[in-house]
Amino acid sequence: MRAWRATAIVGAITAIGVLLAASGCGSDPGSDRDAANPQNIRLYGTDGIMANSFGEAFKDSPAALAGMKGTTPLTPLSGDFKRRVKAVDPSLTDFNYAGESYDAVVIAALAAEAGKSTDPASIAKNIIGVTTGDNACDSVAACLTAAKSGKKFKYLGISLRGSGFTSAGEPSSAMYGVLNFGTSNTIDNAKTEFVRAGDAKTEDKTPPPAAANPGKTPKPPLKYGLLLPKTGALAFQGPPMFAAAKLAIKEINEAGGVLGQPVQVEEGDDGTNPDAAKATAAQFISRGVAVIIGAGASGVSKAVIPQVAQAGRVMISPSATSDELTKFDDKGFFFRTSPPDVLQAKAVADVIMRDGHTKVAIIARDDSYGKGLAEGVRTDLAAAGIKPDNILIKTYEAKDNYEKDDGPRLFNRIGTEIKAFEPTGILVVGFGESALAIKALGVEGVKS
């Protein structure tokens, strides 16, 4: 069941307007004045919402997102890569986490070929090594050729362009896109800038273990499970991840597959929900999936990792960014091509500081992604010179649905508190429900 539909968001947004009008405008003699002279405040966002598909929730509010700026892990993507991904899904309007999804699939295939085994434990031991070798290759075919010949190599993929993985199995550095929403509530690509964060010196150069002796017995084919969001609060981010992962599967097989056999794939839905994701993961495990690509959200990934690790399967998330996952007990089976939020926090804090803000409010989901990123940004803003008393964090419960009455009351309270704080900049750290928070701010007279 789709837990978060665009129509549900729009309906709840409309309800917010009705509730605020009834509870605030009629009783506050200054409300008409506030609406006529709104506070001009710059809105900022992070990877959970900086996408064209997020703007679809504002069809009833033209230019509601105009001027909003934010960050997302994003390498400049070539026209050729975009064309190849769109050939898989012509309806795509975004490419967020497409590079990371493609790379997650390819890295697992290269690790299997390099270790001469499709056993998940062997794949896990070779994943870091295929991203940190000395001889660079930048295509599936070239890297598979190197792996088959037993040569050491370094995969320079779509998102892993600067450096490889750390010992924690995550990027040592990453590129971020600084995106801007235009008047049509879509990303103005002409204004996109790119910044790099992290340190390539932290990549793990430890040589991988010696490859297993392949022997004469055929190895079982490498089988993937795509545990990505089709429904739930991150459903709008799912299409480019699915498309890019399936493109990688196609191109691996066109290059000869892994250990002489085509790789296989099953699609699943993580539902942006721990219980739904664990149910899908259980199905994958029972069907012999060796490598799970996902989950999408950090909190969902955190819930699934113990189950997958216990089963001895590899899990690579292309989009789970919570810092908490860096030291999470994953038994050596969890990796991610998305960078940890400690890097994004620095990137978005830098964007906010460059705009000259001295008082900042942060609205965040009350989960590992929202709280972790919000606290990271708070730390970086304070280190950059903003007084601690001039940074406010307001969190809200993370859940599947925000019902007609509950959602408006929740975001109404947040909007009122943010307005009273009088920030010059507001950062929103969330998923699809962030539309409700932004609309509530607008009704309160807080305009971007």
C-alpha cells in the first residue's frame, strides 16, 4: 500500500491552510498585517527533498518553493549516462542517487569477480578493495576485464570519481550539488553548483584477500535484490534509483556477466518503512539473493541491517546517509555508496553561511537521518560563528502518514514557533511530509 501519495500531501496542505485560518487569522488582530508583510526568509533543504518530484506537492501553490536552496550528493552527470538511465525509465524527472545506485550494483559485481566467488562473505571482503586499487578503470567492461585477469584495479564510477571507500565501507569524499528551486517549483539546473567534501586520504588501501581458487564447479549466479522505495515518504525519490540499478544489471550482463554467468535481479519495495522493508528483505533472503541494494532511508536501513547481517548477505545502500550507520554493528556486511551526513552537514552549513545568515531554524524528522543531520548542521554553524542561542531545532515524529487533523496541528505548532524565533534562514530536513511544514510556514507569513 502506498503510504504517502502526492494527493494525500496536497490534501493535508489544504487542511493546514483551513486550520490555520480558523485558529490564527480570526483571533490575531495582527494576522492581516503579517500576511501583507511576510517575513522574507531563505528556505534551505537537504537530499530528502531537493528534487523536482518534491515540487509536485505544490501544484496548488505556484512559486511556493521559488528561491529555496539546498544540497544533495550529486556528481555532474554526463549526458550519456542520463540518456542510458532514461532509456530504462523515460518518465524520469530527477537523477538523484542514480549514480550511487548504479555504482552500488557494479561494485558488488566487481567484488564477486575479483574474489572469484558469489558467496556473500567473499563479496563483502572484496568490496572496499575494488574502490581503492592503483589502476583506475571507469567502465563496467574495463573493470570486469581487469577483475577476470586477476589485476588490481580501482573502479572510478559515476559517483565515486574522487576517491574510494574508507574502512567503514563508505565514500571517503563526495561531490554535492547545490540546487535551487525556480518559480515553477522545479530545480533550476542553470543555477546548480558543485562542491566537494571529505578527504580522499581516508580511503582504505588495505589489499583485499587473495582470490579463491575457482575450481571446476560452476558458481551460482550472482543474484541481487533491489530494496528501494516504491511507496512511502521517499517514493518520489525511488524511480531514478531503480532505473540506474537496472541499467547497471543490463550493462554487467552485456559485458559478460560475473564468473561467466548473467547476474539476476529481483525488485522489491522498502516502503520507507522498517516493517515493510524487513518483510521484503526476508523474501530476498529466502530466494537466495546475495546482494541487497538498499534500503533507501537511513532509519529503514538501520532496522534491516541486523536481519541481513544475521543471514550473511551483503547490503549496499545508495542513499542512506545517517552518520549513525558509520559505526553500526553490521558484521562487515553493510556498505553504502552515499556519503555520511557529516559531509553533507558541512556542505549545507557552508551554503547557509555564505548567504550571510546569523539566525537559523532547523525543522527535522525525529529519526536517525533528521536528528543526525540537524545536529551536524548545528555544530558546523556554531563552529562557523553563529551563536548557539541563534540556532533553533524543531523536530517532529517520523511516521508513514500525517492525518488530516493531526498533520495540520503538528506543523501549525512548528510554524508558529519558527515565526516567533525570527530566523533569517530555515533548513528543512525531511522527506515528502516536508511539504506540510513549508506550506504551514507560508500560512504563518514566513515566505522564502
